[in-house]
Amino acid sequence: MTDTTINAEEIAKFSAMADDWWDPAGDFKPLHKFNPVRLAYIRDWTLKHFGRDESQRRPLEGLTLLDIGCGGGLLTEPLTRLGAKVTGIDAGAKNIAVAKLHAERMELDIDYRETTSEALAAEGARFDIVLNMEVVEHVSNVPLYIKSCADLVAPGGLLFSATINRTARALAFAKFGAEYVLRWLPRGTHDWNKFLTPDELKVLITRNGLKMADETGVVFHPLADEWRKSRDMGINYMLLAERPASPVSKTP
């Protein structure tokens, strides 16, 4: 196992598609469709956890947020508009360049950096909210990656994670269905063997001092043409964990 989370093949794959980040009909069309449900999950739990008033125009004002593997900024921009002080990191230089350019066009102040989660954690950086959304299945060293995600969460802060379950249904629908039949994604986007079950991911998160707070499945409703939360975690799912305000010991 490598001592870095960078997977050069994965970085090259997404860098090749970087120009399409903000094209809702391009290679990242599935993420554009998926964005509303994951953004709502992040917003609603953040408001609840930090006791914020959702009627305010910028209810996340004063909170620091890190989006790991931010790509072109599909999450960083709306969360900035909600008032959070947002940092977006990505190991792909082209992704960061696209994100910076789009943020400038939108007149949004977002701190974009070409770096990794482990490098940022080594600097001692801490954030109220850390996003690990659709990234863990693309990194090289998963335990190191999750440790760095957890280390970046400030006391009393939140870690949001989203990924794909390693099930036969996920292989059929999220891999072959999405890439070969429906062609929602370019072929080779995902490797089923890199998917994590919810239990596997929860073990990695809790062994690094965080406590699980919520979990939910996410399913696509074709008639409505939208993704919705569900009790079914057999394919796509999201997890929420929190770091207690007072330190807790890490489990071996």
C-alpha cells in the first residue's frame, strides 16, 4: 500500500474530462443530477448540528468548510453562497484551474488548492465541515485517506461521506448500467473492487475518533428524473460523522 492517497490513473482520468465540469449534459451529467440531494443533506444536517436559522440568506456564515476532491466546484460554489468560508482541494491541477476560473466568473471567493487531504492535515488545518463526497472509491490508500479526512475535522465538527456500496446490485447498476447501458458515465469511471460497504467505511471513520450520526441511501427515480434519499443503501449511500467537542480516544 502506498504512503499517498494519490492514484495517478484516477487523476489523469478526471483531468481529461475537466472541461466538462460545468456542462450539465457532459461527462459529469450524473453529478449535476446528484448534486441537489447531496447538497440538501449537507445543508440540513449542518443547520441542525450548528443550530443555524434556515430562514437566513447566508445561514452558514462563520463556518469553515473543506471539500476534498472538489473537482470543478459543483459543491463548493453553492455552499459558498450559503455563507460558508470554503476551501476546495483536488490533486488534479486542471480541475483546480477550471474551478478557479468558474468561481471568478461567478464572483465567488473560494480558496482552491492543488493538494491532498494528508498534506493539508499535516499542516494542522482544521475545519467545521469536511466533505468526502464520491472520492474514496478513487484514492490509492483508503485507510490513510479516511484518517486524513477525520484529522481535518475540528472538535464539534462534521464529516460527510458519499460513495457506492460493493454489492452485486451496485455492479449491475452503478458500474455496467451507468457506464455501458445508459452511458451516464464514461467507461472505466469506476472499479467495483474499490467500492466500500457502509460497515467498512464506518469502521475506518470511527477508528479515527469520530462518531457516526446518520446514514442514508440515495436512489434514482426515473419518472421524476431525480435522486432522493432512501432507506435502501444497496447502491449509493451517504454517511455523517461528528467529532465530539471533547476528545475521544481512537480505537485500535
